[in-house]
Amino acid sequence: MGTGEDAADCGEIIEALYQYLDGELTVEKRVIIQRHLEACPPCFQAVGFERELREVIATRCRDRVPDDLRERIKKAISEEERR
């Protein structure tokens, strides 16, 4: 991450944001990001916004895919796999 042992700049935080939220980083990198977030209100707000956005998408975007659309997608995938 940053040039110092525990340093991270805002650009690095933003680049790692989705990995951080998905829990895909090492414990060491998560600690570095958490320390940065505690000291940097703009980055903290960015992470908060992304968390809220993910929650909204997860809870409100649960429309059921129509069965006929599912079948058309399966058929298209099967046809593509045969090529």
C-alpha cells in the first residue's frame, strides 16, 4: 500500500474499496485501511456510501427473473457452449 509501514493514501483506499468491503484483503491490509478511514473523513464517507448502496441494492433489487427469460438464457448459454 503506501510508502510507510502503515501508510495508505486516499487513492490506494479508493482502489481497494471493493476488496475491503468484500473482505478480500489480508488482515494487515484491512488494518491499514481501517486506520486510514479513522483519520480521513472523506474516505470514511466514501466507504459508508458504498456500504449503504450495497445494502439498498441487496434489499431492493430482488425482483424475480421470469421463468421464460431464465429458459432463454439457459438455451443461449447451451448454444454458445456447443460452438
